[in-house]
Amino acid sequence: MIIKNIFWDIDGVLANLNFAYYNFLTKHPKYAPTYGNLKWEDLPKVLPIVPTYGALELKTHPEHGTDMDYDFCHSPEFFCNRPLYPNVIEVLKELHQRGYKQFTMSATWNVEVKKKFLNELLHEVTDFLTIECVQHGKFMHDSAKEDMLKACFEKYNLKADETVLVDDRIYNQYATINAGAHPIRMRCEFTTDLPEDLNWIPEVKDVVEFRDWLYKNTTMK
């Protein structure tokens, strides 16, 4: 398999969105009275994981999901407090040195805000990392990533079959396949298993394991 282009999802792949959710639920003045003593391992009890997502989402709270998502997105002290996972900068730099083209792929409620945050978070690698964001609802597909991938293939003159998207959400695995690219699933302690029809997709636990998989299973020519 020839791979020359890597699209990284941000939340749950490069940055720890679960940390941001936990901090939000336990410290936001609106939710801390209820969840201030929440244990980390109990996050899925508050945010039940929907099968099509396969990972934590504020929107899945059975009663207050919409309000929680709105409050989170409009509270910069929580929205922007999602640290990078270990070794992210080092791995991205190594892959750049090896000649891979790298992009971020992030759907968001406010493109300007998200891009500013990502440029600050990833400032050490923005000289080669292309940051792409898309407004929720801009495209016809729910995740927007199928359409955004296709748009980026055209914009940057990339071949879909030479591209991987590393993402934790299950619906984005389908989006990647539909766009003609190769899906890679990122796992953490809160992600659920892939459905049976997607169980062929490689899964990795972090960026280092992805790098090792890439070197072992693909080539650049």
C-alpha cells in the first residue's frame, strides 16, 4: 500500500478531548454541583457512548446534551483546555522529515475560533502541518469529513488511495471509505469496538503505534 498523505483528526487523536470534557463537567459552575465528584472512569456513565460515535460526546447526555455541548463550545477556558497526547509533536516532525504530507481534519461550531486554538496548540509544527477546519452543517453528510476529504484531495492535488485518515469516531471510518481513502482507528480507554463490517480496519492506541504501523505496512513509492 502506498501512503503519502496523513490526515489527523484532532479530538481523541492528537488532543485529549476526554480531559476537556472531564474538566468541564467537574468545574463548570453550571455542572460542577452535579458532577464535581465524578470519577474519571465514570465518564461513560454520564456520557453514554452511542454506537455510531464509538467515543465520548457531550451531545449524548440523555437530558442536557444539547445545552452541555453549547456551554462547552462557548467556554474558552474549557473548550481550549485539551492538551496534546504524549509524543504528538515528535511523531509529526519525524513523519514530516520522512516526506509525508500532513493535515488536520476538524469539524467545529466556529471555524475561526477552532483554527486559532489549533494554531496555538500545534505551533511547533505549523510550518509543515496544514490545518483544515469545516463548519458543522456546511456539507450534506453529517460528519462533514467525507466531503471535506474530497475537497482537500482536489485543493491539494492528492490521491485518495494514497491517503489515510486517523480518527476515533466510527462514523468517520465510513466517511473515509466513501471518500476513497484508508481509515485508521485511534483507540482510548473510552472508545468502543468497531462494528462487524468494519473490523478489518487497523486500530492503534496512540500516534507512536500508528507510526510503527505505517512503517511496517505501507510504502511511499
